[in-house]
Amino acid sequence: MREIILMRPNSSSRTLRDELVAQGYDPKHIHIWPAFSIELPSNPAYEVDRLTRAAKQGAVIVVVSPSAVICLSKLNVPWPDDVQFAAPGESTAKEIAKAFHPKKPVIYPPGSVQESGSEALLNLFIKQGIPSKVVIARGQSGRELLSDELKKRGCEVEIAIVYYRIPLMLPESQKEFLNTETKAVIYITSTDAFKVLMDNLGNNLKIVAVTAFWVTIHPRIKEKLLDQGMSEVHLVNPRDPQLAEILFSLGNR
């Protein structure tokens, strides 16, 4: 039985853990290591003013993830009635609709998670017409490709930092089960999470990552993992009701 490391946010990982345990996986071999904790800006007034002003001027407000939607909703931005939101995928678009009830439909690329992302949203903007201005509501980093490519096409781009991602720093006590012989299944949903994991493993335990079965949600992340020398990477849909079964099966290989 392999060690299963879940690096999604706590709530999502707990749900997966419960499903794995219900199928008979030993909970001692399931570890919830959320890659990041989320903190709101200490003084959000500047970002609220930026978002309010831009939305009133007709800018498209791109919200990058469900976590960004949650944090943005806590800032209580006074959105105008005609605000136009956009998202890199369907799940984020649904969260935007639920949180803000915009009159205009949220712009997002259709299709599965594997078909979504910054590139897909950019292509949709190109198809529909590049906006004159976009504000990207995100953490302190990320979505540089979308920002850079929009700027190249004449779009004015601003960044609104609506949360800060604090990388996971594991105490040694939480890594005691690991050694150079450990076999693992690792589930991640971003390339940044890969860096966080490698920083926590360090050089001594890098072999754990190299020999692990990796599970991820987007071709771009899979490509990154393979480029970094990871030996086996599986692509899944995070909304697949059989996701826990996939992890269970890999854990017993």
C-alpha cells in the first residue's frame, strides 16, 4: 500500500480522504498536505477601489480560480450592474455566478478541465475580440501567460491581488513516514504545488517524488512533471466521481 499525498485545499482533500477510507484504504497512509494556505490582503481597500473603478469603466474582470472567487467575495466589492466577469474554466465560472449573480453571462472557455486554462481563455478572447482592458483577480503571482499575451495584443492589463498564497512548510514530524524506499501517489492541481512539494522533500527525499505515481488535472502540469523527470503521470478530471477509485487503484499497485 502506497502513501497517498493529497495537495489540494483542505476541504477538497478531506472529501477525497473520506472516500478513500470508505473504500477500505488505511487512513494512516493518506496525508493531506495542501500546497498553500490562503490569506486575505491586510489592507484590501486599494484593490477594492481598483476593481470598482475598472468595472465601472467596462473592464473585464478575470477571476482565476474558485479560491479567488471566495476571497473576492469577502472583499465586498460594490460591482456595477453591468460588470463583465471571465474565468479560465467552467468550475470557476459557476462559482462566480453563484457568488455575484452578474446580469451578464460569465465569459469562459467551454469543455473539460483539460481543455480549460489561461490558453483556452486567451483563445476565446481572440475569437470574440480582445477586450480593451482586463483586470486579473489573483494571488500574488500566476497567470503571467494570460497577462503577457493580452498585452501583446493591445489590451490594458491590471493585476488585483485578492489573496496571498502561503506555501506549505511541513515540520519534520509530518515527514517521519518518508524515507528513500517510500512509494507514493501524489495528487496535485498546479505546477506551483510541485515546487512546494519538492522544497519540502529536499534533495534527500527527491527519489520519493521521482518514483511516485503522480495524478494531475491538466496537460500543462503533466508536461511539467515529465520534464522534471517524474516517471509516471496520470491525467484525471477533478470532477470525475471515480477519482477516489483511481487513487485507490494506484495506491495498491
